[in-house]
Amino acid sequence: CHPQSLSPPPPSLSLPHPQSLPPAAGTGRRLRGWRGPAGGSRRQESGPMDRVVTSDSLAAKKPPRLTSGSGQASAESPESPAGSHVEWCKQLIAATISTQLSTTTVPDAITKDYKVFRRPDLRVLRDGNKLAQMEEAPLFPGEAITAIAKDVTYICPFIGAISGTLTVTEYKLYFKSVLREPPFTLDVPLGVVNRIERIAGIQENSCGLEIVCKDMRNLRFAYKQEEHGKLEIFENLMQFAFPVSKNLPLFALKYKENYPVQGWKVYDAVGEYKRQGLPNESWTISKINSNYELCDTYPSVVVVPTSVKDDDLCKVAAFRTRGRIPVLSWIHPESQATITRCSQPMVGPNDKRCKEDEKYLQTIMDANAQSHKLIIFDARQSSVADANKAKGGGYESETSYSNAELLFLEIHNIHVMRESLRKLKDVVYPVIDESKWLSNIDTTHWLQYIRILLAGAVRIADKIESAKTSVVVHCSDGWDRTSQLTSLTMLILDSYYRTIKGFEVLIEKEWLSFGHRFAVRIGHGDENHADADRSPIFLQFIDCVWQMTKQFPAAFEFNELFLLTILDHLYSCLFGTFLYNCEQQRVKEEVQTNTVSLWSYINSQLEEFTNPFYVNYENHVLYPVASLRHLELWVNYYVRWNPRMRPQVPIHQNCKELLSIRAELQKKVEELQREVSSMAVSSSSERASPTHSVSPVQTTV
């Protein structure tokens, strides 16, 4: 068993050679003052797979208390139960026949791609207690088992039906079969569950479960109804997968692991603004929202123009949707051009005006002496903004706001993004149509929306860096597309946010403190899977970051595993970092006291998440190429449950080896530098010649 894996690791299978996507076009790179050659994206090549790939070599790392359990790629048939109920029932009946539960074979179609494992000596498994011990689920501190069911069949499209023991805890679903070598395990946090459906078979004795997950996979289990009805597997899953709907606490409130690093100390608002050189003569750190009375979805500490009085701020808040006034996110260290964020003005169909709001934006422009213009970026489509205006919202009129220019970035709303991700899941899971791979991906429009987001961030960054002009960014409420754009722009402009700690600060600041509604958008512990407010907004942001790491592989201190881990725990509810909708709610629920921060886990083992190729491009602006020719589908996230699409050796394992080699080389370089320096001193003293000297070697690996 592999120790420790937070996100369910890949299956313990003998895999075919990974199927690669068609090669991507070259990746453009551009730094401030430097334009490098376009280079192709890196791909890991692997040789023929002539050995069994175990969970030890494939599993991702988990918190240290989890001492066993490698995971398995979960699966479903291409259609939903409603669309293929008859086929699903046939699978269920076949899987629940007692003879098949003990002698399941892999279909011919699968044995072509997968090596069938040799059965272990059954004499070893005769002792029932031994078998139960081998299938026991590992537990976190504070985690308790709620139900155990034996002779459950997991239906996987990649290797067929697998019989084993299903364990439900307060935190996870754990399935294990020791009838394979190595043992087959599936470890799924219940936080990733989106929907659970109980399926009745055609036969009276058969029953099944379909579990639809938020992380691009589904799970199907079959069992005999008469044996497991009394165990209430379905009821336990419903209770602990959706604790909020059942008036129960999320597991993060019970998880009490102690880490050597305190993650809640990563972000200090005042400290971050001081890093940017604030306060200054034009901007002040205000505590007008210290009790969240001005705006209940804003942080307690905000930066506003020094000359604006609190009474005027209150009038501006009354004119902006949900009181989200324009406040500073980032200031350029040289030009003093700023990024300010807010929500839409409530202009309405009658074109209402607010003199305090107009004066406020003029003050923001005046704070930047380099430019006599203010650019307002409205993230929405212009047609949508017009529709919002008819409902009481709207946008800034260039006639009312002098010296301001309004630009629409034409980014679609949360509902369009949710539908796009649904289509993408249909394409990549579980069956991939190789003959139509590119066209199917194109029909989802997912990469097109990623391109629009990146293009918008590049436009904003260019106005600040090249035109030295301050910008205001907003959408409707200022907590979805606004967070995407401001954080991506800051990542482009400021190299600090490209470090591990800096990226954690960026998420804490632009997403968590400024009120992105994680609980609503993700649906933590909520069984209402049809909620129209759910949307993959944060996932899109992380995807954009990954695209940037592909184009600038040496510019980011963190690696791909870092991004994957963040996304896994966006759903898991193991840590308190992404719980609730805003800072006020987190303070009320005492999240920092009652839960563990995700940054505690990550920062306690930085070597796992460090990019071995990292070079600190300090003070460089990175302009990603926002073109579909330079973007690619993030296979290691969206298609990671398909074993055919996975590399033989995990990329993060290679990164650790490269980090070790890098450390050794750096050590040798330092030794050589000392030798050269000592030789220079010795030679100089012996010859006493002022004209002969040796300069120390300045080398960085």
C-alpha cells in the first residue's frame, strides 16, 4: 500500500503505453525587455510499458497520517443512468451474480490493453479476520467509520468489475479489493461528490449506486440488495457527502492534524500592502470596513484614496452593487498605475448618476501622475451589461465619467462556463473518441473561454505596464470574472505571485478575502446539485495559470502537482481554506481556530511542490500568448482518471529527482567558486602583481 494520498491516486494497473494528444503548437514567450524564441511545450516520453505499474509509483502524496491506500480511476459508461438505464441494469445484474463476484474476468476488449493480474494464493485469504484486516480503511485524526459493506462490486470501464469491501467514513468513500495483486484501492473524499443515485436492477435482488463527482469522474457500484440493505450504505453516503444539507458539520471542522508550518499566517493584508509600498501620499490602508458594515463581502482591510472621506465612501457603496466600492488590488512600483476592483454601478434604465462615485473614479485617476486617463474594463459581454442595466445595474457612461474609457472584455457568464465543463466531461470521461478528439474538444468551447480570459488579463496588464494607465475592473457583482482578471493580471505583472508563497497570498487576497463565493460555486456539502449558482470559475483561473506555466516553464516556483493539489482540496473539505463565501463568514465560524489551512500541508513539504527549473524573473512581465494555437487541454487534470492518458512515471516524481540533482550541482558550483577565489588570492599574493587577477565565477544552476 502506498502511504499518503490526498487526491485519489491512479489505479494499480498494468497500463498500455499512454496515448498522447496531438502535439501542440509552439509556445510563445515574452518578457519585459526580452523576446525569446517560441518553443514547443514539453512532453514526457516513456518507453514501452512492460512492467506492472503499482500504486507506489503512481500515487500522489497525502498528509502523513494516512498510512495506506492507493486510489483508482473511477468510471462510468458514456451515458447517464437516465439515458442508458437498460444497459446499466445489465451491468448491475451481471456484477451481482454471486459466481461473478468471486470469479470476475476482464473482457477481451480490455485485455488487449491491460495485463490481467495473477490471482493470489487463496489459501492465504482463508482467514476471514486477515482478509478484513487487509481491507481496513486508513483513517485521519478525527475520522470515524460509519458503514462497511463486503462483496460490493466496483464497475470500471477500464478493467471491468472488481469485487471488494466498501467502507464509508465521515470523510471518504474507500473501496479495496485484495483479490488483485497489488491490492486494488479507491479512495475518494466525499466532498467531491456532486450527486448520488440509487439504481434498482431488473432482477429483484440487484441494486446499484451511481456517484457523480465534481472532479471529472463518476463511480458505479453494484451489490445484492438483500445483503446490504440493512447496512444503509446509500443513507450513510448521502449523510456525509452532503453534511450541510443534513445540518451536520463539514469534516474540516473535525480534522486536527498538526503540521510544522502554520498556514493561516501566510497572508497578512497589511503586510502585503506594505510589500507593495502602501500606504503612500495617494493611497491609505482603511479600516472603514473593519466590522464588515460598509460591505459584508469585502475584507476588513481595504486600500482607498487618501483624500476620500468615509461619508463619501458610504455614498459610493450605496451606488455600487452589494456595496462593493472600487478598492486597490495592486499598484505598479514605478509608474504608480493601479488595479482597482469593484462591482457594477446601479445606473438602471434611467441612467442614474452619483456625483460621489464619479469624483471617486476621478481621484483614482489623479493618483497616477503618469496618465490623464482611466480605463474601465467591464468583464461582461456588452449585451449582458445592457440587460443588467434594464434590471437596475449597468455600467459607467463615458459622458458621466470624464477622462474614462469603457472597454468590454466579452467574457461569458457562470452558466455558460458550467455548461462548457459539463460538455468537456462528456468528451473526456470515460471513453475518448480518438477519431474526433480535437473536434469534440472544440465543441465544448472550454479552451476558447480560457483564451478569452487570458486575452483579457493581457489587455489589462498592457494598459498598466505599457500605457502606464490605471484601470478599474468589474463584472456584475465583482467576485467571479473580476477575481479571475485581477489575479491573472497580477500574476503577469508581479513576479512575487509566481512564487509558492506569493501564489498562496494571491488566492487568499483576490479570491478569499474579496468574497468569491466558494461555498455557492462549489456546493460544499450541499446536495442541491442542480443549483444554478454553481460554476467552475476558480477551476478556470487555475487552468489559465497552468497554461502560463506551460508557456513559461522556468518562471514559476511551483509545479503542476501544486495546482492539482489546490484543485483537489477545493472540493475535499479536508481543510478550511476554501470553506464559506467571504471573510466575514470565516471569521464568524472561527475557521482559523477550528480548521487546518491547506497551506500548512503544502508548506510543510515544499520539495513536493517546487519546480526544479525555476528561475526568478524578478521585475519581468510575462505576456502569455492568448491564442488557441498555443493553448492545450490540461490532460493531467481533466483526463487523469483514464489510465491510457497517464505517463508511466508521475511527473512530480521526476521533479523531486531533478531538485536533488540541482542541489548537488549547486553545491559543487559553490565549492568551485571557493576554490577559484582562494586560488586568485594565493596567486595574487605570490606574484604581487596588481595587473594579474582572477575574477570569481558567478554561476547559478
